[in-house]
Amino acid sequence: MTSRLDVRGVTTSFGGVHAVSNVSFTLGAGEQLSIIGPNGSGKTTLLDGIAGRVPFDDGMVLLDGVQLSGTPEHHARRGIARTFQRTQIFPSLTLADHLLVALRARHGSPRLWRDLLRVTTRTSGEREAIATCLGHVGLAGKEDVIVGTLGLGTCRMVELARALVTAPSVLLLDECSSGLDGDEASLLVDVVLETSARTGMSVVAIEHDLSVVAAFGGEVLVLVNGVLLGQGHLDEVLANPEVASAYLGARP
Ligand SMILES: Nc1ncnc2c1ncn2[C@@H]1O[C@H](COP(=O)(O)OP(=O)(O)O)[C@@H](O)[C@H]1O
Ligand SMILES: [Mg+2]
């Protein structure tokens, strides 16, 4: 059976630094995968490559059996959505504006740049998609709230909503729980898992908080110095002495 996401031998170097070395994995529809590893181990670079933001030097990524190539916009139109390690929001725009720009980027609308200047109105279909998505993330009726007035927990939820409004088939999360308290992190994980169960969306989550990794519940990849050091369920990978040594600083 064709995998939803099939990452084959991807490699990226920056100058002399091998950020990602020959990493391969597959992910089925509706499945979750977490990526853990120390800072600087290549997690964000791997995600950026899958999102089309940084080209891989070698290897390939297939979505439903078809190779992904080109720009982040091309990957978005194919159904890849992502959030960022540092939230990338526009403080003066409303929640609805954030979602509208993502919706139109997914559908390749030529009005995108005018949207940023706020001179176009939303169609009824767009209004409905935005309202439905805000309802799914617990922000129903907040269309006109200015994002700059919100706390980090809600901003991370807005970023998640901006990804989900495009109805992605693969969601890439880069440390989505970073800076959140336990309740905010669980809410975020619940929304992601509920969406995945409802739509069949697959999830790749870079995560430093092992309780969040456990909550996602899928397979775990351990990346150290750009190399895949282990793969399996969380308790299995943590029981691997090589992983414990590299990741937790424990002596084997
Ligand atoms: N744009 C870049 N230019 C040069 N080096 C980079 C760039 N992005 C990442 N790196 C390097 O690649 C390695 C992996 O970084 P990164 O993917 O951000 O790791 P992680 O997300 O696991 O913390 C690090 O050594 C980092 O310094
Ligand atoms: Mg990172």
C-alpha cells in the first residue's frame, strides 16, 4: 500500500555541517509520528525540507506516491501544512485574516497579495471554512480578534488553525507545545488528534516534551547529529542505551 508520506534518504548540509544525513521513514494516513532529539540535531531542517522551505541535497519525499518538489507554496497546494518553532504571526491582523491568507495560498488565489492589504472581502465559502475551523480549535466567534492581543497559548492555537483551515493531508508541527503550560499543551494535542481522527490527516510532530510525545502516541524517531538513531514506540526508543546516552545525557 502507498504511504501517505514516504521520506527516502534525505540529506541536507549547510557548509560543512551535515544537518540531516540519509534519513528515511514512512507514515500512513491518519498516523502520528514524533521526532525527538537534542538541540541542533536537524529536526527543524528535516521538517523544513518536507515543507519545501529548504531543498534537500539528496533523497526525495513522496506524498501519496508522488514526489514533492519545488516551493513551499507548491507543497502547501499538495496538502502539506506546518507550524513554526517560533510562532510566525502578524500581530496587527485578525484571526480570520490569518486563516484567509492560508486558505487562498492553498488554493493558489491570485488575490493573495491584495488580501494582505485587506482590500478584498471573504466569500461565503471562505467565511464558513474559517468559522468551522475556529470552532474546531475552541476559538468560535473570534474571527475579528487582533492576534497581537493574544497570549502565546492562543497564538500557537491560531498557528494550528491556520494550518488546519487548509484541510491538509499532512500536518508538520515544530515544537508546538514550546512555552505552553500543561493544560494548553494538552488542548493543542487534543485538537490535533481529534482532527486526525476526523479527517485522516497524518501528523509529524517535533517535540521536546516527552509527555506530549506520549500523548501523540504514535511512533517516535530519534535524531542525533542529523542521523536517525532509533525508531519505535517511546518506551522502546528510550530503553535503547545509545539513545539514552545521546538524548538524555545518561551513561550507557
Ligand atoms: N540556515 C542554516 N544555515 C546554516 N546552518 C544551519 C541552518 N539551519 C540549521 N543549521 C544548522 O543545522 C544543524 C541542525 O539545526 P536544526 O535543524 O535547527 O536542529 P534542531 O531543530 O534539531 O534544533 C545545526 O547545526 C544548525 O546550526
Ligand atoms: Mg528546531
